[in-house]
Amino acid sequence: MLYAIISEDVQNSLEKRKGARPDHLARLETLKQEGRLILAGPHPLADTEDAPEAGFSGSLVVAEFDSLDAAKSWADADPYVAAGVYAKVTVKPFKKVLP
């Protein structure tokens, strides 16, 4: 089943993100190689071309897991969690309708 992992950043998280980003992306790449990743990306604080410099308010990952518990365990092990990037992480079942 698909699950949405909705993460909210702490304030001023950009430097913490930068430090943990390689490990965070490596985990996402593994999901992608396994054919389980639907989409992933951050929520920029600004809607401009220089959005990365403004920072981020959180992230969204939609991926396939065997269960809600498995999705939560994967989310809990995210390097951004360990680095203190996220203030809150919510994991919910997700039903893809379109496209």
C-alpha cells in the first residue's frame, strides 16, 4: 500500500538539512531503485527560483510499504529526524487516484 510521509521542519532548518541531505537522498534513492518511490520533495518557504536559499517548511514522501508500521519505522529512521530537521512527522495511508 502507499503511504504519505508528511514532515514539518523546525524553524531555520536549512543548515541541518544541508548536513543530513546526502544520507537522506541515499535512502530515497534506495526506495526508487526498489520501485517503491512515487514522489518525494521539500516544501520551499518561497515560491521563487531562489527558494532553496530561503529554506523549507517540510517534506513529502509518497512510497509503497508493507504496512503503516513499516512506513512509520522507515520515517523514524530518516537522517533528517536524527539531525533535528523535523519538528513533526505524520504518516498516513495514501490512495493514488490521478494521474
